[in-house]
Amino acid sequence: MDERFPPEIKALLLATGSAEIEPALLPAELKTTATAGPGAGGSSFFIRAGSLRVRLSINRDSPLKVVTWGNGIAIRKEGKIIAYGTLEPPLCHCPNQAYITVSERCIFDCKFCPVPLLNGHVKTLDEILRLVGEAAKHREFSAISLTSGVAESPEKEVEYMVRIVRELARRYEVPIGVSVYPTDSSSEDLKAAGACEIKYNVETMDPEIFRKICPGLSLDSILNALKKAVRIFGKNQVSSNFIIGLGETDQCVEKGVEILTGMGVIPNLRPISAHRLRAGQITIERPDPDRLLRLTRINKAALESHGLSVLQARTMCLPCTGCDLTPQRDL
């Protein structure tokens, strides 16, 4: 078998999204717990195969089983080995990066996300500096990525994030990427503070679905902020999570990807996972392997048509690839 995950195998792993793993294989330093987005509260681990990786949630009822194999691990499905690799330690949530959630709470009530129901912690500047300092002790440390809910208001969140970025940029000579809900001046302010990449998430490009799942938010405002961000941060430095599995059609995804890439934004197609805290509030259908492959090919073609390259991204999800089938890296 190829040292790397074949695209079809990685698509299968992502479509399942979880695996059972022998406890002895997974000491604490190999596990990570999400504090942002749809997976908040869940524990997971990374598997690397060659230059590629995948992140899987820990689930004893999963059809995928991770077992010891030689000097690494193997992934079994229905008794058959489908992939080999090694377990990869995260520095801080993500391999090679200090990937930190600043505010683990949110005033908005996006129906795919459990964060508003968890009422989590808002990290202090000292806590963030300590986490980055620990990650920076490792030679693999290559980037800082910051994401956040909205603890009080988008404006206050951005103001706090600017303060954090400014302090980190003063201490570390690594790229800093930021994902927040945009404000009128967030791109200018974060760029001036020292951020080199920005992510504003559209979540979905279906306006009707957006209205239902993201009450109180504006898709048009996010799109306008993305367009402005490209002017400020430059080509290949702006991305947006586009969730797959909320009821959108393939035609909607293709049209949405074309709109985003046409603006100079790199779409990050993210397969959705249902969360127990949102049971009954939203209908979710995690994409199957064929759909993931099909939509990733559409995304890749749009990126290349508009002269965009995922390979230029240095922070956040695009260089990690653990949660997504990433065009130009996986496919």
C-alpha cells in the first residue's frame, strides 16, 4: 500500500469521522479535545501517513478500529486493513501549530454548533502565552492559529484578538492566522497587529439554510468581509469554512465555491458531524466518500481556474488537513 493515504481511503475515513482505538495506544499527549465548532467537547487523535494526515474522533462503536501494526498502527474495517500510519502528537490541538480557541463561548446560536450551550472559558492573555510557549519548545512548531467564539460582541472579540496577536507577533517569528466573526475593521486591525492570514466562515452558501441555522448572522456581511480581506491580506491568505452536510445540494456547493474562489477566497469544505446537544434542532447528513471526492474535485478545479493555491497557506486548517479532504494536498 502507498505510504500516503490514497484519496479514496482518506475520504472513507473522513466520511466515518471516528474510530475505536486501543487505550494503550493513546496516552494523554496523543489526544486532543476540541473547544470550538461542531466538534466541541469531543476527544480525537491524528494519524499520519507519509505527508498526509487525518483526525478521527474516539468512538468505541465506530466501524473503524485502530490497532498496533509493526512500528505504527493499522486501521481496520470489517476485519480488513484499509490503511497504515503512525499516531501523530498535536502540539496544541493541531500538529505543528499552536491552535488555540480564545473564547470557548458564543452569543450566537448557530444550530450546528454546541459552543453556545457549553458556556465555556474565555482564555486570558497569560493563559494563551503559556500555551504558545509550551508549543514553541518543540522543533515542529511552525505557526500560531487563533479562533474564537463571540463572548460579548464581535467588536469586543476582535479588539481582544488584536491585543493577543500584537503580543504574540512581538514574541514569535512564525506566521499567525486568525478566525473570527468579522467586523467593519477586523481585517485592517488584525493585519496591523501582525496576523498574516484570516478566515471568516460562511458556514453554508445556501441563503435559506444559512437563515435557518445561523439566526442573527448575515451571510452577505461575511461575503463582503471576505472580499475586503483579500484586498488587505492578499492572494492565498484568506479562507472560509464551508460546511458540507446541512442539506445543501452539490449545485449549491459548486456555485458557492465559484463565488468564493472568484473573490480570491480559498473554500475549506468541512464534513459536518452531529452533536448530541443539538439533537432535534437540525438535520445533518455527513457526506459519504463519493460526495467528498466529487466536491473536492470541484473545489480543486475552481481554485486552479482562479490561480489560487492551498499550498501557500501556513496556518489554521489548510496546512493541517486533518479534518478535511484538502484539494492540492490530498487530491
